[in-house]
Amino acid sequence: MFEAFRHFVAEFVEGDRHPSQFADDDYRLAAAALLVHAAAIDGKMSQAEGDKLRAIIKQRFNLDDAATAELIEKATAAEHESVDLYHFTHLLNHALDEEGRAKVIEMMWEIVYADGTRDELEDNLLWRAADLLGVSQRERIELRQRIAAKAGHESTVRSAGGGRKAETA
């Protein structure tokens, strides 16, 4: 009987909140918005980036297909309305520990390498996001190298002009 009462009180306090509804202060929404930004920073989201985005969000946040689609939709809207990364990184800094914030950077690198190329815009985004999340330069580079190796890519970056240049930190 006590368990039934506790369940009733929990439902009353939480109201209609369902795990697949993502509030503006949900760290998953903030992380997904950063992932959407990484996928679309070069002006277009490739099929490979979109597929990787869905796979990462579904797997990392343990969501079903409907909840994954809902989170991506809300994250895309939030990302379009945002003027900078600070809103998202600020929320993540309060919600996640150091390891959790590094995981966000790791997921962003997975998105970057999904289409087989890495460019200066993506490098700059990851540098800024890592800095705002308190992920060190060393860890950001190690995460990039690990994801690049896992994806079978070399460590060169495509410049804005389309050429390739030597690796920089």
C-alpha cells in the first residue's frame, strides 16, 4: 500500500512528464543541439551525418525511435534559435560531470567523422565547445584521434577552400 501511495505522489508531482518529453533544461536536449550543430555546421547535413546523429542519440540516451526523432526535432529547433553555444554548454556544465562533458565532445567528433571529412569549421566548433565545457585541449585531441582511428580516417583537415592541410591542434 505504501508503494502505491508513493507512486501516486510521484505521478502527481511529475504531472504529465513523460521520459520522451524533453524540457528546455534537459541536458539531453542541450547535447543533441550541439550534435545537430556539428552535423550541419558546413551548411548541409549529409545522409551519413543524419544517420550517425540518430544512432548516437538513440544509443547514448537509450531512446526508442519516436523519442529519438522527437529529441532531434526539438534540438534542431533549439539550435536554429540559438545565437551561440553558451546556453547549451552552460546547461551541460551544471548537469554533467567531467566525464559526461568529455562524452559530449566524443559524440560531436563521431558526427564530424560520419561523412568521411573534417573541415576547419568543424575543428573550430569542437575547439569552442570543448573550451566551454572545460574539456582540455589534450583530451579534445585524444578524443579526435581515437574517433578518427576508429572511423579509419587520417588526421588531416579540409580547409575552407577545399584543399587539405597539415594537422594542427
